[in-house]
Amino acid sequence: MTDKVSIVIVSHSPEVAKGAADMVRQMVGDDIAIASCGGNSEGGLGTDVAAIMKSIEAVWSPRGVAVLVDLGGAETNSEMAIELLGPEKAKQIVICNAPVVEGAVMAATEAAGGSDLETVRQTAEDFKA
Amino acid sequence: MTDKVSIVIVSHSPEVAKGAADMVRQMVGDDIAIASCGGNSEGGLGTDVAAIMKSIEAVWSPRGVAVLVDLGGAETNSEMAIELLGPEKAKQIVICNAPVVEGAVMAATEAAGGSDLETVRQTAEDFKA
Amino acid sequence: MTSDVLNARLIDLIGDRIEAHADELTELDQAIGDGDHGDNMRRGFRAVSAERDALANMTFGEALKKAGMTLVMKVGGASGPLYGSAFMAMGKSTEAMPESRAQAAQLLEAGIEAVKARGKSDVGAKTMLDVLVPVLKSIEAGADIADVRKAADEAVEATKPMLATKGRAAFLGERSVGHIDPGARSSALIVHAVCDALEEK
Amino acid sequence: MTSDVLNARLIDLIGDRIEAHADELTELDQAIGDGDHGDNMRRGFRAVSAERDALANMTFGEALKKAGMTLVMKVGGASGPLYGSAFMAMGKSTEAMPESRAQAAQLLEAGIEAVKARGKSDVGAKTMLDVLVPVLKSIEAGADIADVRKAADEAVEATKPMLATKGRAAFLGERSVGHIDPGARSSALIVHAVCDALEEK
Ligand SMILES: Nc1ncnc2c1ncn2[C@@H]1O[C@H](COP(=O)(O)OP(=O)(O)O)[C@@H](O)[C@H]1O
Ligand SMILES: Nc1ncnc2c1ncn2[C@@H]1O[C@H](COP(=O)(O)OP(=O)(O)O)[C@@H](O)[C@H]1O
Ligand SMILES: [Mg+2]
Ligand SMILES: [Mg+2]
Ligand SMILES: [Mg+2]
Ligand SMILES: [Mg+2]
């Protein structure tokens, strides 16, 4: 699976993150690695830097990892997580400026086709609702 | 609650729909009525016209109902549901051309402020990821 | 064959075809969609079959409207409102079973218009319309049953090189090219079932 | 007061303030955010307090870095990486507790720069920066402890008429006007706790 860009879905809600991952898997099957994480360290609505780091590492691919986030704090916490993974890894991780559910589906279908990280990001960001 | 525009969230995934509604409620509390529905009539990924109709009716407000949908079939099924509710009701229902999670939060915060249906739709659609 | 027998026979023939090809439809949808078209169609037509006796006792038009509503309510994917609206529109366009080629064409055209309106789409977008419209054309051109079958099958194949611009397959952009559209295939299955019924008549 | 005593004392004073005002912070966040700022800050600073003994045995700089990382990991909202990065940057900027006004200003400035970078923001966006920057300015201008407290409190009030352009409150557009920013308030609470510690010294 590591010959393709992987996807990480970060939402304030664990259910949104999981449900979005289900939708993505329905579209692309097991062609790419997908991780989802949501909720703060106590399980409430929020995001968890440590969990985001783990998710990225769990699906690590030499082709890169595209991260989809929902609102404000999810982005800030994901940026923090990426920074904490170190500059070498950070180079191969992008946060897509795209809606979390729709962007995840778009990114995943592009990634499943074997595209590189930049193309995956672009496809997610091109999504028009 | 019916002095404000209501929100209906329609996703292929029941978990996305519910999680998005949780996020919305966290933002706006009980200021507006919110319904969520996801999954086909058997509970699998998909959408259910009858359930969408029920959700819209459950939060019916004379100020109108803004519907947020995720992908393709969710929109088609929501359009069908609105048509089946009849032309009188249909006039006061809009499907927002916006991402489901982020659009729901945007629409709800606008609706909670007492804005009319058209303004709520516009705010949801203006969302830039 | 009387109307009620034909209603029932059509339901059985379409239901059997969908049932027999559900896995194929799902596989086609796995390639360029979310892999549920077979499940969706089976769910929808099983629900129609469950109403077989009631539908058999209705006029052709009423039965179409009722079956259409059942598809709308049960399919769960975009194809539900699309086929459902088509059936409902066809049912509205006629009370009785078509007796002539012209009436048959009119019926199908009503269905096609409903799909176009519901799907905000037209031929060339790699959808069911790319089968339904060629089939209508062949009927209008005077094709016999075998020719209609052939027109449907060729139209299915012709969706392969198309770029999808509607439905989920549109998310794949260029990667939708080279695959048959699942809704095109299910439309052809329905066309074949109707041809079967006409041949039995 | 030795460094280890002051580390511990600062932790207690900040923790107590946050604990005492958590509901207030949450209420402020309910008006223009998602109503979790009090919970977030309490979660974060409780985790810091849980490491009190370890932190007390570190240099001032090391303790700040460690506490910052704990905030990053525990807060769960945007304020986590913001305060966390600020603490970490302050810890990196100095090993020892600041001894002069100039050193104190330098320390705070390092924290402010980190918040700006992490939040891609600046003063005027109705955030914690709208307290931290005025506080820095008052220190640079030679304010005594009472003046610093006053600067912080006035800065909190001054966020009321501001239009939020960063963070969740930005979703509210015009409706964010007329409310105090929760992060501005929590920053003022921390400033007051530091002032308490300095007065005890
Ligand atoms: N806008 C549209 N116009 C016409 N046909 C469409 C449209 N969207 C989808 N379809 C048809 O529906 C089929 C997919 O149906 P299905 O898989 O059951 O629904 P979903 O895409 O919601 O999973 C496609 O193969 C296509 O033929
Ligand atoms: N981009 C940013 N730059 C600076 N401060 C910010 C930014 N985003 C949010 N904040 C601050 O964080 C506070 C909200 O924190 P909190 O409620 O804990 O996080 P969240 O918004 O993720 O729920 C705001 O009141 C504001 O002061
Ligand atoms: Mg499908
Ligand atoms: Mg589907
Ligand atoms: Mg908050
Ligand atoms: Mg939050």
C-alpha cells in the first residue's frame, strides 16, 4: 500500500472522522492506506496532537501523506503534529485546504490512481461543493 | 425554536451526519433545530429519501430549512425528498452548495443569529476551506 | 396477455435480470464509483417485487408510478431518484400499455426527460442516459426487438471511452475513461427484460 | 525564591486561576466559539500541574518547554498549539528566569512570535495576541506590576468591539462584535498569575 499517497482524516468529531473514512474506503477499497482521528485526548469534540501524529505514522508512505481537516483547531493541531514529526517527514505531508469529507473522497480517488502528493492535494482542493 | 432557520444534515454515512450535528450543536447550542440523517434504508452507506423527508419535517420552521449534503446521491435524494414534500414546502427549503460538515457549522451559526434562509445559504456557500 | 399479467411478468423479468447481474453492476461501480450499484438496484427491485400482486392489479400507468416511488424510497443511491423519476414520469404519460411503436417511443421519452431533469444531465456524461437515448433512437428508427437489444448493448460498450462528468464517476476525472458506466449497464438490463416480455407476448 | 520554588509556584498560581475561571472562559467561548475554551485550558493546565514536581526540578527554560509540550498534547483546541508553542519558544529563548525588565520583555516577545507563527495571525484579529502584545508594550514602556495588570484587563475589554478574523469566532463575522475573546481572557488570567508570583517574590 505504501506505493501510493496515504490519507489521514482529522475531525473534531470521532464519528465524522470514522464515517468519512468509511465513505473513502467504499470508494477506493484497500488501494490506499487511510487513517482517521477525531476527538480530544478525553474523547470529547476536539483534536489530539498525539493521535494525529500516530495516525500519520500508521499510514506512513514514501509517496507522502495528505491530511484532511475540518475547522480551525483541527488545522492548528495538525500543523503542530506535522512539525513535531520532524522536518524530514514534514516535507512529505500536506494539509489539504479542502472540506474534510468531500476532500477526503477526492484526495483518496486521486491517490488510488497513483498520483503524487501534490496532485492529490490539488484534486482535493479543486473540489467544488 | 421555529423563529429561526433550521438545519438538516444529509450524509452517506450516519456517523458523519451525527458527528456533524454534534459539532453544530456545540457551536450553537439549542438556538436552532438541527436534524441529521445518513445511511440507506438498510443502514448501509447511502441516503434515504423517506428519512430525509422525515428529518426536514421534524425541524420544520416557517423561516425555512437549509439542507447540507455530501456527495452526488445525497444531493439527488435530497432534491427528490424536497419535491415530494410538495411545492408549498419546497419553496422554503434550500440545498446549500457547500461542504457538509463545514457548511453545516457555517449555516448554523448564521441561522442562530436570526438570519433569513437566503443569507444562511449564502454564508454556507461562502465557506472557503 | 392481459395488462395485469404483463405487469407481473415485467416485474419478474426485470427483477430476475437485476438479481442475476447485481454482482456485475457492483463490480462496474467499484471501478468508477462507490461499488454499490448492484446492491442499490437489487434493494430497489426486490422492494418492487414485494409489491408484485398489488402492482399487477393496477393499470399499467398506475403500476409504473407506484414502482417508481418504491425505487425512489428504497434504492439509496443517485440511481433511485433517477430510475424512480423515470418510472413515475412514464406512468404519468400513459394510463395504458403502449400499443404502437410511436406510443412506446413516447413512453420512453417521458422517462428520459425525467432522468435528464432529475440528474441535471444529458447524453455524453457517461450515465444511464447514454443507453436510454440510443435505445429510444433505435425504436424511433424502426428497429425490431433484436435491433433494440443490440442498440442497448452497443451503447453500454460506447460508455467505455467516455469521460464521466456526472455522478460519482466524475470525481475520477480522466480515470473514469476505459470503464463501462454501471448505470448504463443496468439500463441495458432493464431494456433486455422489457424485450423478453415483448417476445413472450 | 529559588528557581525550583518559583517554577512550582507559577504552576500553582496559573493552574488555580484557570481552574477558578474555567466556567467564565467556557461562557465567553459559547458566545463566539464552540464553548470549550474553559474545558480546554483546564485540561491542559491540570496536565501541567500533574507534572509539577518534575517541572520544579528543571531549569526555568526546560520547565517552560516541557509545560508547552504538555499543553500542545492535552488542550485539544486551537489554543493548545498556540499557548504550547508560546511556552516552548519562551523556554528555548532562555535557560534562566529573566532578571531584568529587558529580559522579561524578550521572553514574552519570543512567546508572541510563536503564537503569531502558529496562528498565522497578528494583533487586531480578536485573539489572545490582543492581550499579549499590549502587555508586552506596557512592560517595554516601564509599567509596574499594577500597570501590567491594568494593561491586560483593558486589553481584554478592548477585544469586545473587535471583529474576529481568526479562529472559530471568525465564522460569526459581524456577530463576533460585542463579545470578549475567550483566549484574550485566558491570556490575561495567565498574566495576572505571573504578576502574583512576582509580587510574592
Ligand atoms: N446526474 C446523473 N444523471 C444521470 N445519471 C446519473 C447521474 N448520476 C449518477 N447517474 C447514474 O447512476 C449510476 C450510479 O448509481 P448508484 O451507484 O446506484 O448511485 P450512487 O452513485 O449514489 O452510488 C451511474 O452509473 C450513472 O449511470
Ligand atoms: N489563529 C489564531 N491566532 C491566534 N489566536 C487564536 C487563533 N485561533 C484561535 N485563537 C485563540 O484561541 C481561542 C480559542 O481557543 P479554544 O476555544 O481552546 O480552541 P478552539 O477554537 O479550537 O475551540 C480564541 O479565543 C483565540 O484567542
Ligand atoms: Mg454507486
Ligand atoms: Mg452510493
Ligand atoms: Mg473553543
Ligand atoms: Mg474547540
